[in-house]
Amino acid sequence: MHTVNVGRDYVAGIRRAYCGELSASRVYRLLAEQDKFAEQRPKLSAIADVESQTARVLEPIAMRLGISCGTAEIEGIVRRRVTELGALSWTQFIEQALVNWPPYIAEFEALAESSPHDDRSAMRLLVAHERALVEFLHLERSQPHAPASVDPLRNYLKEAAEEAKRPSSGA
């Protein structure tokens, strides 16, 4: 593998994304365990799966760049977010996410634009994961009891799994 020089903004963006995916996967797993969200458990689990898969996609880049996410830092974020989100109703959760999640698409697109060639596949999946999450939110808001709202999440997981089977161009 050859060394690629990247800027501080790129490293900071990867750190934010990677650590964010790690903490988000834990947050949504813990929310799925709450009795309050028993009806939404499969949906929260699917969100957690998407976040987890995206962290796995970013992990080789994070490792190459020397990025690690402190356990104490992650656990602090997870505790705070589980408390905040656990206080919301499902409808409030969806409405809040519809405000908070879409800006990540533009942030991740900008990160993808600045990425080295070898990272492009992972960056494409980073953007795709956020688009799938936002599509899920729109479907969930319009049809909260429709099981099909998780289809964008399942489609992303399938796409990421297929991408993982492809040989890496950067090795």
C-alpha cells in the first residue's frame, strides 16, 4: 500500500465520521433495547446496523490515518444521546432526525470530494448511508407503521456487503 498525503480537514472529517458512526451504532442499539421503543425495535436495530456497517467501511481509512476514538469519549456521547433521544416519542425522534441528519449528506459529499482516489469507494458508501437514513426518515414520517420504511436501510446494507466483497484497489 502506498502512502497518500491528506490534509488536516480530511483527517478531521474522517475522525468525525468514524467516531460518529461508532457512537451512533451503540446509541441505536441501546434505544432498541428500551421497552418504550419495543414496537420500533426492528427499525432502530436496522439504523444501528447501518451505522455499524459504515464504521466498518471507514475503519481501514481511520487506521491508516492513525485515528482512534477514545472509549471514554464514545461512552460519554452514547450516554448523553441515549438519555436525550430516550426522552422523545418516536414521532419526535423522527422529526428531530429530519432536522439533524440531512446536513450530514453535504458534509460527507464534501469529504468525499477531498478524498484520495483509494478512499472513494468508502466515501461513496458514507454518503449513501446517510441518504438511506434520510430516505428512511421520510418514509417513516409519511407511513409510520409501514415495514417498508426500512427498505432503504436494507438496500444500503446489501450494497455495502457487496462492496466489501470487491478487491480493494488501494492495496
